Amino acid sequence: MLLSSVLLALCEGLTFGVIFQAARLLSGGAATGAMAMPGRMGLPLGSLSTLPLGQRFALLLALAVLLQGLTSLFNYINGVSAGWFAARCEREVAPAIHRHLLSLSYGCVSRYPVGDLVNRCTLAPVAVQRQLQEWAQVLSNLLLVGVYLAVLILLTPLLSLVAVAMAAAIALLQSQLRPRIRTASKQLAEAGRRMASAITEDIQILRLLHSTAGITRAIKRQEQSAVQQERQMRRMGLLVPVLEPVSDLLPVLAAALIGLLSWHLFEGQQSLMVPNLVVFVLVLQRLNLRLTRTAGCLNRMAEMHGSLQLVEELLDPAGKQFRRRGGVPFAGLRQRIRLEGVSLTYAGRHQPALDGIDLEIPAGSTVALVGESGGGKSSLVDLLVGLISPSGGRILLDGVDLETIDLDSWQQKLGVVSQELLLLNGSIRDNIAFSVPHAGEEAIRAAAEAADAAAFIEALPEGYDTLIGERGFRLSGGQRQRLCLARALLQDPEILILDEATSALDSPTEARILEAVERFAHNRTVLTVAHRLSSVVHADQILVLGGGHIVERGRHDELLGLQGIYAALWRQQANTNRANTRQMPEITRK
């Protein structure tokens, strides 16, 4: 790219030398020796002096056309090289940003709205590609500007001051425009980011919008954002077009001034004035074109400043936490999981989510976490999975600190069904086999059977090939939950973590699922978070969490005997169930 730019500039300079010779021939100037002004713009064409005037003129024109053809060829090569280089960089940038995004810790990346991340990741490759192409143009244009200035100085140093003044005027105009364009670009990029985030959020909560008459409100909010974006675009529209009309005017003024000065400098001698003036005006026009293109490139880069700044902020490692890499490989749980004085305080909060948790989970046992919402159950699950790290204390796996264990090898032993049902916009088969992409058909169907999902899947027209839509919207809540459970069971995990995994199921279905889980959990470690206490009565250990502390622990019968929080929750749910049972005959009669 650099070589083609240098050759382009060289051919362009030689072209003007040839044009100068042709103009001198037409004006009746001397055509001997180097066929140029003595000491300036000399070309080794003395061997042509013996040819007739017409042939010399034709040869000079042919040479000028040839040189211009080479200039165009090198210009094309330069553009192709810049495009290929930008394409290669774009190929590297998109995976690099994706890799960087996934390398961030779950807690860190979850601070960004999904739409914001999508907008930044979409902007980055295009912005980088355009930036590189613009820089390639700037390099080429500046080399040509240097050639043009050299030609002008060789022609007439005094008149070159006019060209310098024109370049200074464009540079001054640029110095005033570029900061304003960058500011407007930043505001425009921010407005676009907010719009993209809002659109993505509305798509994510379509069901909520449709069920709460929120469509009109969402449309109005987006229209207001569009008005703000239009305001920023209009401001940009006032700034960007300023340069071109000014650049069109400057060379005309400069040519008029040069014509007057040339007349006085050469005292009306056409043989001296005409070739100098012709070449000077031509070079000046090309100089103005390159200066204008350079300024345009700089303006476009200023326009992209806001988008690049959003990408740079995402890529900047300062203030970000990254997913842990490396460590001791986890071979399997042999004895126990132990939590020693574990505490957790989320960023920006003063009240800890968990405080001084001491807990032992023997291998092969079933432990249940219950309690009111906000007690810390899900936070404890996230710590065990490795999504976040404790603020204090240790989590030990057979005596080895989880912070020193390779996170991938630990999570490969886990089967997790979270209360947030995460499904792909793909087929049922793809969703079940997500963590085991090479699983066979028999294994997939066995996992669906174990999760009590086989019946509803086979009743669908396309069975396991049925597309479930974004986030599984074509399925009911209970069906989505069973699909997530089947996905976890297919992994054949050593440790099964169920975070409200049966909350969307009716009682008969929940009972069947619990039986399947109990069969599956034989010789496996199970941690379950449950709202319905009836689903944890057979757990080896039940922990009642409240305010980030373990307030009660024991088996079902032991906790009922304490007549504490667990017993109160049990009575409350039992009374609710009896009330619902009494109401059912009345509803049936109605």
C-alpha cells in the first residue's frame, strides 16, 4: 500500500513535468537541452530535440497519457490494497471483540444492556474498516500534496505562497470543524446506542408489552428517541458540508490572483508565462482536490469518533473483571463442598447479599435452599457455579479453593437449571443438545423422557425438529422448564443444581419430575433452590436463608420441630393448598 502510494505520487509529478514541456512548445519557448526551465523541472528528453515540433508535441502528449494511466493504475492498486487490508482487519476485529466480550466475567458483562452490547459489536468492524480505508486515502493524498507543492515551488517560489495560503485556509477551516464534528459524532453515537438498546429491550419483553397495553408507550418512547437522533444528525449535517463549497471557491480565487501576479512577474512574455501559468493552475486545482479529499477523510474519521469511542470503552480493560482462565483441573468431587465464612457484596451496594456463610455439602447428598425472596439463595448458587467470586471467605472442593481450580473443568461437571429459562431460537433438539452437541438421538430422547418432556415434544407436528422461537416463546412456561431440565440431564453431570427448576409446573407434573430427578440423582450431588417446600421434604439437608444468613438448617422433620421460620412457611403453604382445594369444586360448578 505504501509502495503503490509512492509510485502514484511519482507518476503524478512526472505527468506535470511533461505537460509543462508541451505547454512550452505551444507557447514557442525553447525546446532544446533538457526541454525545461533551467534548473527547474528538468526532464532527460534532450534526444527528442532533433524531431519535428509536431512529433515532439505528440510524443509528449502520449507520455503524459501513459504516465496518467500509470497513476490511475497505482491509484487502483492502492485502493485495492487498502480494501484488502481493511477486510483482513475487519475479519480479525469481529472475532476479537466477541472473544473479549466472552472473556469478561458474567457479573461484569451483565452490567451492560443487551442492546448496547449488540450495537457496539455491530459498529466495531465497520468503524475499523472505514477508519483504515480513510487513513489509506489520507496517506496517498498527503504524498500527492507533497508532490504538488514541490512542483509549484520549482515553477515559481513566489507564486507558491498562494498555494500555501490556500492550504492554510483549508487547514484552519478543518481545525475549527473537526472538534465540533467529533462532539456531534459522540452525541449521535450515544443517541443511536440508546435507540438500539431500547429496541432490543422491547423485543425481549414483547410478551409484557402485549399483555400490559404497553405497545403505545413503547412506540412513543422510541419516537422521542428518534427525534433526539434527528436533532443530532441535523447538527452534523450543518457541519460536514461546509468544507466542499469553500474548497470549490478557493482555487478560483487563487487562479485569478496567480494570473495577475504572473503577468507582472513575467512582464507579459507568453513564452514564459503561459507554460508556468497552465501548469501552475492545473497543479493548484489538483492540490486543492487532494487537500479537500484529505480534509474529507479527516471529517469522516471525526464522524466515526463517537462509534469508535463506544468500542474503545468496551475494549478498555480498566475497571472490568475477566473470567478466570487456567488453574488446577477439576477431576471430580470425592468428599465434599465446603463454604467457609463466604460473603458477597455486589458492586455499588453496601448491604451484603451473603454474610459469613458456613456450609458443608457431602458428595452424593441432596441439599435444599429455601426462604423468602432476597434471602441470598440465587447468589449462593451463582457463587457455586462460578459466575461470580466471593467478596470474602472460601469455597473448597475436596479442600481445594474454587478460585484456584480451572473454571471450565469445574463447570463441565455441573448441570444447571436456572430460574431464568435460557433457550436458543432453534429446534428442540438443538436446545436439548446445546452442551453436548454430538449427542445421539437416543440420548436426547432419553433426557427428554427423564425430564417428562418427551410426551409434549412428540405431540408437536415436527417433534424434535420443532422451532421454538426467540427464548422459546412458542412453548409454555412449564414446557420451557422441562426442556432446560432435559438439557441439564443430558450432560450427565456429577453435580446437579436446580434453581426453582419446577416453579412453572403443576403439582402432578412436578411430582413426576421430582421422581425422575431422584432416580437420576443416585450417587450424585444435588443442590436445589425451591419455593414449594413439598419438593424438598426428602432432602438430606435443608437450609433456610434470610438476610444473607443461614437462619435454620436441618432435615424436614427437625425443622418442623423447631417451630421457627421453616415451620411457619410450611403451615402457610399448607393452608394455601387447602384453600385452593376447597375452591376447586366451586369453580367447577360455575
